[in-house]
Amino acid sequence: MMKVHPMIAVKDVEATSLFYQNLLGAVSAHGGNEYDQLMVGSRLVLQLHDCRPDANHGPLRDLAIKPGNGLLLWFTTEDFEAQLRRIKEHGIQLDRAPSLNPFSLCMECGLTDPDGYQVVIAGPSAREDKQGREF
């Protein structure tokens, strides 16, 4: 089994962590101004690292280049309507209003995080069963 733990380089770890906590209902599992881990339930959904090079990773991001070139941070939720309420409650602006994706048959919306990364929030697909398997 393999798990994906995406990590993005951000200008302000604490501010971006708070943004994703509000957006996703996540909690900080590490905290700090250099690195954080964001958990939803017992799952690690996103890692945040400051932009400075470090001994483990070297240079993480060139600030002269727009972040996320070729990358979408895609989060799927079982309760899309509850997620939309969370977005509204926290005053998070959407770049793309909720709509049905005709290919995946799920509702989705889009936004940009504080660092300029594109984020998609998607509901469950009509092509999946209760265990998340496509049919």
C-alpha cells in the first residue's frame, strides 16, 4: 500500500496552516513557522514547509515563479454541501462556483490558497460506490 502526503512550499506556514484548517476542518499535527502537518481525522492530508532551503530538501520553491505550475491540490469530501457551508462561514472566496464535472460526475468548486496554489474541492462521484471504487 502506498500513501500520498503532498507537501507545498509556502511563504507563511502558520497563516497557510490556518487557511487550510478553516477550509478543510483540518487540525495542525506539528505546528511552527517552518513546517506543519494538517490532519483530517486520522489522515495526513497536506504538509506545509517554508520556502527556505533546508538540509533535507534543498531549495523548495523559487519565489520568482508562480506556485503550482501543473499542480492542483485536489480534496474530495463525502459531504460537499457541508464543505460549501464551511467555505462560506470562513469567508473563503471561490474562483469557480460549484458545478457538476461531466467527466467525473461529481460536484466541485475551485479556489486559490494564500500562496497562489489552485485548490479543487470535490464531492463524491456518481461513478463510485460507498467504498470509493469506480463502477
